[in-house]
Amino acid sequence: GAVVSQHPSWVICKSGTSVKIECRSLDFQATTMFWYRQFPKQSLMLMATSNEGSKATYEQGVEKDKFLINHASLTLSTLTVTSAHPEDSSFYICSARPTDYNEQFFGPGTRLTVL
Amino acid sequence: GIQVEQSPPDLILQEGANSTLRCNFSDSVNNLQWFHQNPWGQLINLFYIPSGTKQNGRLSATTVATERYSLLYISSSQTTDSGVYFCAVTKAAGNKLTFGGGTRVLVKP
């Protein structure tokens, strides 16, 4: 149980294009999902908290107009990287927390490369 | 915000050896999780352990919340144990996981 999927697993795009990443909880409902970014050989950094039916909460220094988050249902959150640039290249990982639980479960990640 | 420090940053083990990884945190927590990140980047949940002791096969973990640290024990290490181990915590009454810097483990055959 507690499986989280992400799609796509990797994406290569040209500078200036937008990329959408999906995060789904497959066997549980998640009122709250989280988006992280991880650079090579570094730890995970929280970008934003996604709440079903309301606006996401962004961490300090994360541009909300660049990283658009939508949490339209209890099993799906999306992250759209708008007008991507090479410095946005990174490993993006989502997590989901089952309603009424503290434990978080992570998706397999999406590797984004912007040329 | 809460600070999470892991030690050691790197660990090289001979197959069959035992080891202890440490996680110190700077504030009261209501969630502490240990993860293993495999070579493909997937984070595998090892333990949800805000307090107490748990065991799962060759792995066990202990959290002493009053002293603000947690330990992860790996016994009889295998090459498949290689990877990065992360500790992450949520402040009491909080929502967000804060990650430590990780311990990179290499188990040699």
C-alpha cells in the first residue's frame, strides 16, 4: 500500500517551454502533497505544499509564478515549470501524506533537463 | 526553522559489517522518518519513528525524542544497502518534512 506515482519519469525540453509533472497517490487519498527539488549529491529541498482545493504554499525563494501547482483532487497534484531555463534542470520529487497520518510517501521522481 | 544534521556524511563498509547512522535535530518533532534513496533516486520508506525503537530485518532504528536524536542501525551489511540514507523530521504541530544532509553509504563486496 501507500504507492505514489509520478509522470513523466524524465523529460528533456527546450529553453522557454513549459513542462507539467503529475503526482498521483494510487491507493490512498491525500489532502496534502509536497513538491521537492534535489540537485546532484545534495539533499531534498521543499519547494511547496499542495493542498487539495486551495492554493499551494510556497517556500521562501521559490517563484510561485514559475512553478505552478494545482491539487485538483485528493489523488492528483501537478507541478508546471513555466518558461523553463537550463538552471531549472533538476530532479523533482513529490510526496503525499494520507489523510489523518503523519507519514509521507514519495514518488519515484522526475528528471528534468532543459537545453 | 528546524535543523537536521546527519553523521557521518560518508561511510564505506565491508560486506557483513555493522554500522550506525545518526540524526540530530534541533526542536521537538511529531514525525521522524528514515529513507534509503536508491541509485535511481527513489526514496524508500525505512521507518516512521517519532519515538521508540523499531526493527525490520537487518535494519533497526531508535529515536530518543527528549534528547533530539535518532539512530539507524544496519547489521550484516550487503552491497544492496549502498545508497544515501536520509533522516527527515516534522516539527511538532507542523506539516513539512525537513531533510538532513544524508549519509552516503558504500558497501564493498
